Amino acid sequence: MLRCGVAALALVAGAPALAQEAPQPAADDTLAANQDIVVTARKRAERLLDVPIAVTALTGDQLAKQGTVDLSGVQGTIPNVNLVQGRGSTSNANIFIRGVGQPDALQTFDPAVGVYVDGVYMSRIQGALFNLFDVDHVEVLRGPQGTLYGKNTIGGAVSIISRKPDTDQIRAMGSFTYGSYNQVLANGYVSVPLVEDKLALSLAGVYDKRDGTVTDPLTDRKYNDRNTQAGRAILRATPSDRVELILEGDYTHQDTAPTLGYATAPLINVVYNSTFTGVAAVPVVSPAYPYGPYNYKASTSLKPGQGQKLEHWGTSFTANIELSDAFSVTSITGYRKLSPDYYIDFDATQLQVADAFVGVRQHQFSQELQLKYNSDKLKGVFGLYYLDESVRSHQESYDDNYLQMQIAGVNYPLTFQRYIDDRQNTKSYAAFGQFTYDFTEKLSLTAGLRYTKERKRYFRTTTAYLAGAQFGATYEFPNSLPAPYNDLDHVDFDAWTPMATLSYKPTPDTLIYATASRGFKSGGFNGRANSDADVTQNIDGKLVYVPYFKPETVWTYEGGAKGSFLNGRVSLAGDVFYSDYRDFQARVGGGVTGIAGGSFPVVNAGKLRMWGVEAEIAVRPTREWSIRSSFGYLNSKYLEFNDGRRAPSFSCNPTGQQITCKPAFAPPINFSVASDYAIPLGNAGSLTFGGDARFVDKQWLSVDNRQGLMEPGYWLVNAFVQYDAPGGKWYLRGQVKNLTKSIYLTDAQEFSSVGNIQTAYYGDPRTWSGTVGFRF
């Protein structure tokens, strides 16, 4: 049920992100409500109003008003989009669109929402929580984008478009912010023509540091901090009117303390006998740790220096060449390298029930070629795509307070350590085409088709050790995993992803459309598997050994409308959709009764149905006043959920078993409203007041619906005031986020089969900041 935590509309908050223009009062000729934004959602430049897709475009100015520092800043402002910092890491992006995302943060699982930076696909969610420090705009496409964007866009796509340098003028912008928890945020951007109208260079950088918002009451150390330095350089050449060449490189460095969650369920020990057969499960004694209401205090067994580090860099080269008035070619070449090293306290207590180190070394090369055709009646794009990705990881698990051994009726503690080294290589190939034919000036048909083929190779070694007085020395625990997890193996996937759209424009500024499209999410290997049971599935009532999980597919049917009215003062966009998912991928846990055995099966659980309604409105009643609002309704339901722990037919609330009734990260309602009002001060500049309120409904944060990992729904309210000097050359801004001190869950770790771990992660408390900025 929608619950309101504020009595009145709060009016969009935050500090301007780097190279985003400070919000200015509207000029006399700029009353339009933003439908003239040019987007490239269909691989060609079009007005947002003319694109028959459920897409939201956020300009740099809008992101500044929302106080957006990184991608998570858009959370709650786009219909049916859940985008938060995720999975116990400062740089992981947990993205769900219309209730579909990545079931596990491990690198052997693929995302369901593709993230692109200037056309280059990011294969991993690690490092994908980009600082938006030189952004021109961000496009968020909802629903499967399998034809033009390809695999792993079954839920949608997020496309970040950086600001390109001007070849005809010098531009510079910057800001400095200081705020609560000793926040220091400094941005800088400069664009300089090197050869007038031919060659230009832009340089941008950001320094973002903040003390932790979570305190360990046992040690008084701070956690959940921020410490990021990033930069981007872009060289743009336009040797002729028909040629544009863009070379860019970016680098991000992070070095923070761990991201601490909060334990929501009592932990348990596993007691073995001398043959390593589980014989009992007993509570972990933890009197020093309070399982009570969250108050930004949490404990950890991690030591100082065991934090989270990231290096992420990449380069790309884009060539746009007009061959003639009708034909053009685009080439996008990208190379990226990702190196995160994370310590994670999964149990979120001062005990070492499940601590881990994960080090990943990933690099990828991608190449996309597009041939575009544009005539009065027919427009089309045909392309080829290639991706070569290599991921290596080293994982260490430390569980000193998890296992015991029973000898002659006495339980002795065991020290457990496990080391996993694995590597995965993916080669993906695709060919695609999409065309739009205008039957009349008002009626158009768009149709497209993509074929994707890929091969994944996986290799893994696992070594586990037990140590205890009863052994007299370290004991190597038997490895219970079969091939392919200890031998090189591969699996091939392929998919056809078609789409068709019929669109009608009653007037130049209105659009009605209907679409059918298919999406595809790649399958893979279960990188968390510990035993045969983890790679065994219940298929037609029989337990079958399956060393990999299959791809996930969806058919989505959608109808929508967009319009701009009253000379651009009002813009509306809305859609309804129905999605039919097959072979839905889910990582499920072990039983909560009996003896937890460290089981992490990943299954193609069956069928998932979703339907919903989405709407966005922007209104500018006067030159000084703007209002924006969004609404999303999502009805999601499993039609089948066969996970191998029970028969294919089961009750939604089986006694003593997990509940898998509601899909995770699928709140029924999300709603936002934002407004700002500028007061002209004559020759003294202007003063703007603004803010926003965002509501996210009840949602489950794990596939197995654990009560402690359910967010009952929350409001976020932000507010700001800004003074702009005459001509907008400089500005001062004060802002408050989470004005009403909402305490809300954003993500979770659920490993019930290891010590009954059910750990929740929370959003930031109330914060304030002040900013001074300039631009010329």
C-alpha cells in the first residue's frame, strides 16, 4: 500500500555534477518541457518525442537538480527502475528494470540490464556505478532491447553519453562541495579547440571523498565511506563536414573501507561428525551484537586495511562517416580493464562466520560496425558486433566461527578456509538489422532482427582446509565438485531476437505506438557451486546433472503514447506492457531448518509474468516554475518456480521452507514528483528553490523471500536553494538529502545455507552540503 511519509510536496536536490550546467531560470524562448532532447536510443539521432520506445532521457541539468553524483542518484525517479549501489561493494551497480536484473554479483553471472558508455558495452556490474562527472545526458530504455543492443538487455539498457568538446569555443566548468560526514566533492571540466572547427580536446576530473556513515560500536571505526578519483579525456576531430572522429579514455580509482550491511536473522553453526556428515545446527552465541532496529551501527570481524579497492579504465575510438546523403557508417571500438579487490563481511557481525576476499581481473575488447541508410521513406541500420571478454578471479573464504566437530559428544571449533581460482572467457558474435518504413507522414512500421552466438569457457580449482586441535595439523577438505569445475569446459548459446513496432503520429508533436520484442540473457556456469547438488536440477520431476544454467528469454508486448502540448509547456509519456519470461535464472539458498550445508544452486526456475503501467509528465506553468513527475505500477508473478528443493508444484508458504512467491526488486508502485521555482532578482541574478519526493513501494531484496530482507516501502525527500549570479557565471547552492531521515533498505545478501546469513544494506542517512560553482 502506498504510504506517504510527508504531509506536503517537497520541492529536486543536489550538487551539480561535473560539467553539468548550473540550473538557470528559463529564458523567454525556452518554455518547452524537454521533449526536444536528442537521443540515440535507435542508433540514430532523434527527438525524444519521436522515439517509439519507453525511454527516459535525463540531461545534465536535470541530474544536477536531482543531486546526482553517480548512477544510483536516479533511484526512484524513473518508472519501474531500481538502480542502487549493490551487493556489499562501493562500485557495484545493482540494476533492475521492470523487476528483472542480475541474481548474483559474482562475475560468472551476467546482467539483465546493459550499461553503455558512449556506445561501449560494460560486461560486469563491478565498476558500473559510474560517477556522472562529464555527462551530456543519460538514456534509460525500459523493456528488452535485444535487436539493436543485443544480449543481456532483457530488462533494458542504460546509455551514458559524455559531453563532447566543442571545436569552435572554449568552455570551462567546475564546482566544489563540502558537506556532512566531511564530504569533499570537486569537479572540473575544460574544452579547448586545438584547430578551429577541426580539432578539440576536453579534460574532466572528479574527486569525491566522504567519511563513513556507519559506525562499529565495538571499535568506533567508520564504514560505508566514499573515496573516488576519476578522469576522462576526449579528442574530437571533424576534418570535414562528413567525418567525425572521437578518441576517448577514462580512468577511475577507488579506495574505501568495507561496505557493511546489517544482520537480520540469528546465525547458526554447523556441527560435523568425524566423517564430515552434518549432525546438528546450533545458534551462534553473539551477545555483543544487537539484532534490533537499524541505527547506522554495525559490526565486522574485518581488520583495518581489509577494504575495497578498484581500478577501472578504458578507451574507445568512434568514427562517424557520411558516405553520401543516404548512407553513413559508424565504427565503435572499445577496450576496457577492470581490477576490483573487495573484502566483504557477509554475516555482518564481529564474528567470522562468513568473511571473504574477492579479487577480479577482467578485460574486454569490443567492435561494432553500423551501416545506416536514410531516405524520405526508409531508414535503417545494419550491423555486426564482436565481444571478447576474459575474467579471472581469486576468492578466499574465512569461517572461523561457523563450523564445529563433534567428538565423543563434545563440540570442538574448526577453522575453515577455502580458496577458489577460476577464469571465464566469452566470445560473442552478432549480426543485426532494423528498418523503419513510413507508409505516410503519420504511419510507420519498424522491424528488426538480431542473431547472437556466443561461447563461454570456464575453468576452476577449489581448495579447502580445516584446522583444529583434533587434527593436530591442517586438514585438506575433500573437493566434492565434478567436472567441468576442475577441467576446462565450454558451452555455446545462441538466440534470435526480433522486434516490430507500428507507430502513428496524429500531429507532429504526438506519437502512439505498439511494439512486440524478444530479449535474451546469456546462460553460464555457477561460480558459487560447492557440490553435485548445486549443479543438479529438478527437470520434469527428475534430478538431472546440468553443469550450467541456460539463457533466459522474454517476449514483451507494449503500447504507448507521447505528446507535447501548449507550445511545449506540457509533455506526457505513458505505456502499458506485458512480459512473458521463460527459463528465469535464480540463485536459491539452502533450507532454514535442519543443517545448512553451504549449497548455492543456480536454476532456470521456470516462468515469470509481469505487466505494468508507466507514466511521466513535465509541466512548465511559467518561465520560472517547472514540475516533473513519474509513476510506475508493476504486477509480477511466478507462473512456475522449480528449483530442485521441492516438487514442481508447491504452496507459496510451505512450512519450514523458503518462500519464492514474489520476484525480487519488483515494487508494485514507484512514484516521484519534483519542482523548482526561480525568483528573478533583476540585475542581482536569481534565487531558485526546489526539491523532490520519491516513493518506492514494498519489495523483496532476495529471491528467497526472507522477512528481514523485505523493504516495506519508503519516501525520500530532498530540497535545495540556489543563488545564480547575473549571466550564470557562478552560483551558490545549499541542499539537503533525505530530509525526513528515512531509514530504508536498498539491497541484501542472502546465503541462508551458510550460517543462515541474511544481511541487509541501507541507504544513506540525512546529509547536507554546500556548493560553489562556475562556468564560462
